[in-house]
Amino acid sequence: MPKQKTHRAASKRFKLSKSGKLFHQMSNYFHKNANKRSKSIRQARQDKELTGGPAKNIKRMIGS
């Protein structure tokens, strides 16, 4: 049976930590920042952890 290919779009959007946690960038960060609160912009800079069923599917796409 052939190897599973990495889903390129998923690998660009999600990062896997060494401990196995899945992280993604928060949405609504790059555009129209003048209308947003500074707190929202600051919080959007940090990566957010993805858990549950979606994380399981994406880990399979990334190939870990």
C-alpha cells in the first residue's frame, strides 16, 4: 500500500508542537486592524491550540 501524502494546505495552516499539540493562527488578524481593540489584536498574535475531533483529522492530514 502506498504512503499517505501530506495535505499541503493543512501543513501550511497548522503546526504540531514537540509534545503533539496542534496549533493554528487566529482568524481576523491581518486586515482592518484600525477598527479592532488592541486587546483583540494582541491576543490574535498567539497561536491557538486545536483539540478534539478536528485535531485528530488534521493530524492525520499532516501525517504525524
